[in-house]
Amino acid sequence: MHPFFLDDASAALAERLRRVTVRLSGRGWNGAGSGVVWRHDGLIVTNAHVARGPAMTVALYDGRELTGRVAWRSRSMDLAAVQVDARDLLAAGTADARSLRPGALVFAMGAPLGMADALAVGVVHGTPTLDRAGRPLLVRADIRLLPGNSGGPLVDAEGRVIGINSMVVNGLGVAVATEAVEGWLQRLAHARAA
Amino acid sequence: MERAMAAEEGRLAPLQALSEGLTGAVERVARSVVALHARARIPSSAVVWREGIVVAAHHTVKRDDDIRVTLADGGDARASVVGRDPSTDLVVLRLSDGAKAAPAEIARDTPRVGQLALAVGRPGSDGPTASLGVVSAVGPSWRTWAGGEIDSFVRLDLAIYDGFSGGALVDASGRVLGINSSTLARGLAVTVPAVTVERVTAQLLEKGRVERGYLGLAMHPVRVGAASAARLELRHDRGLLVAQVAPDSPADRAGVLVGDVIVAAEGRPVDDLDDLLALLAAERVGTSAGLRVVRGGTLVEVPVTIGARPQRGE
């Protein structure tokens, strides 16, 4: 394999990631971090510890700055759903964390220390930890994450989101697995319908 | 539009190939990486080096007998310590009969700078763990702070997590380059290269210990002083001040005294402890070494018969 192809591939992946990653900022120090465009109709997923206030400014890759309403927060899951008024967004593709194997390449994008769209690379550290129902809950990655990475995407080598970067534990990057995010969103939808 | 998407997918193919390669390497070696339950809190990693023989990091194995082992297939086995070499942070254990554990494939070549490397461990029963980095420096043979001889200095640019020590460093095809240790070089990630592991393992299996030369001295580097050096016609003014002589040690029997300053050994100037430790390789045990010491302002030649370092408890 010619190294140029590897270069070109990670550049292509970075560009793909940039389009589905948003920068979130609140008023003053009231939260700042990243988020992932989860649905084309304006649903952004981020960490609860990023979306602290009732509204956030959402900066998209194309330069648009929209006002996002913090629709739901779960401190126990460290997840928040932010709704922006847009119907034409490019949503991130997702993949099961269940199939992740240690050593698999992963990438993270976010705004570490305020630097927008910064890319980090690493590998899956171990198999995902599971919730009580046996579904993937947390993905552990050997990757260097910084505070502004919170709420941003952790993706596989195909650019598919496998988790929302949430914390650093003993040096390991820890992301809330895609399955856990989807499960949470479904529970919210049921609760609303009921 | 569809064609554009397909072209885009194709551009990512090299990353997927690399990712597949890395997971394949981890899976291959993980069959030979086991977990040892021989300390409090988290279990530590070990590598099946030969049939029925596992090698781990000495500092992570706090007991010698009836150690529980979690095998790659999730099964349990027992192991006991065959021998330890604290100076290279290695310990060799024998698995109980019938334990199913395939020996790892060992790389025979020396690691190269820039080579991709994965640290693979098994800190418990939740499967193997991996971290990725590169071999960042390869130097000549070196001596650890505990006096162990390691065939080449292999430093890694790789993060240290739970389970690093005693785990395998593997190349991109899953062959073992060495056994990792976080304690040999001031917390830096280093690996004890396979050739050293092989040598130490063979000695421990044969003798239960790694033999090393022994003088029985505690010393401190000092300067003799330029004027004294000139008067004694010494080529340099450094030496080792003898602070303590162990009773009935080789140095004691040879008549080395507290207060002597060793300025040369085997005709070569002595600057620091390393110069003297270089005399103490296993093959020197039983041979004689000439020490030149400054005693009461004069030079004295003291021949010492190098002994074998006593084991703890002897």
C-alpha cells in the first residue's frame, strides 16, 4: 500500500467528519464543546455537561451559526439533544459499537481547547462495556482527547459514528456508544408519545 | 451522485485495510496473552512464551504459588513462579498441566525505529486490550537501575494503561517484539526485547535464577582531586568511594576497606557504578578482577575473586 493513499484516505475521512461535527457554545463559560448532527432535521447530540444552559449557539461546518434549543438532557447518560431549526443537514452515519475489536482505528473530531475541527487518531482499547441489558454502553479508546472534544464524534475507519466522546478515564478516551444514544432517543420519543 | 459516493468510499479503503490489519494482529497475539491474578485490585498481563510457560513483569506478580490465570478462551488455570529476575523486571511461571494456551509467535528481528507497534494486554476477564504507537528509539544494550542487562534499549511512543506491564509488544503482523514494562526506565514505556526475554527465561528455567557477579560493596562516585590525581599519576580524578563492605563477601575476603577509592578495574578507569557493574556478568563469576584503589594517599592493587550474587533469603 502506497503511503499516499493512506494520507489521502485520512484527509477524506477528516473532511467527512467535519461536515457532521458542530461546535457548541453557551453564554459565557456556560459550556463549550462539540456535537454530532444526528438527524438531517436538526437534531444534534452532545454531552449533558456541554449543553448546560437552555440554549446554545450551534456552529455548522458551512459557517452557519444557529440557535439550538436544549430539548433533553440526561446527566446520568451525559447526553443532551439540541434542536436547531434546519431540515437540510447532513446527518452522520452510524455503526454498531458491538462489532468493535481492540486495535481497530478510530478518529475523533472536536474543538479541543477551542481549536475548531481538530482531528485525533487512535485505536479501540477493549471491547465496549455493556449495560445491564447487555447492550454496548461505553467505548474505550486509546486516543488523546481534550476538554473541547466533549460531545463530538468517535468514528471508525469508515467514518461511521460509534460513540459520543464524553470523558477521559485513566488516560483512555471514553465515548457513549451509538446504541446507548439511540436507546436513549427512543425512550425519549416513547415518553413524549405517551 | 452515486458514482461520487462510490469514489468517496474507495478513498477510505486504505484506512479500513490498516484497521483490519491492526485488529488481526491483536487477535493473533491475544490467543497467547493471559491475565494473572497475583496482586490487589487489577489483574496483570502475561505472555505464553513456550508450551506451558508464561512470562510476566516481575513487579506485577506479588505471589509465587497457586496464582489464578485467566486464559484467552476465558477458561481458568493455575500457575506458579519458576524464577524471577527483578533486574530485568521479568518473572517466569509454569502453567498447571493441561492448561490450554498457545505459545506466541516471537519475532526474531530487532525492533526498528518508526515501526508500528501495538501493546496488547489482558488486565482481567473482559478480553484483550490494545494501544497503538511506534517504536520511538532503539539503542545499544543497557543496564537497568537494578543492574539487569538488556540487549537493546527499545523505547516506545505509546500510552501506558492498566495491563501494559507484562503484556506483549507486537508488530503489525502480531509477532511479539518484547514484553512491556513501565518500571524499568523512570515510567517511560519500554519493552524488554524478545532476545533478552528468551535468554532470561532459559536461565530461569534451567537454574531458577539469573546468576550475576557480586562483590559485596556499597559505593559512591567521588572526585579524588586534581592535585592527588597528579601526584598518583592517575589519568583522571574520579573514582568510587567504598561506603560499606558486606561481611564475608568477595570484597571483604579480598581485603577491600571502607574508605578505599576504587579508581580502576581491570586496568580501565572507573567513573561510576556502571563501569564496575560491567564486570559482573554471569560468565565472570569465579574469575578474578584487579581493582586499583587509593588507600591512605597511595595506590594499592587488590585482586578480587568475583562471587555469585546471593538470592534473597540466602
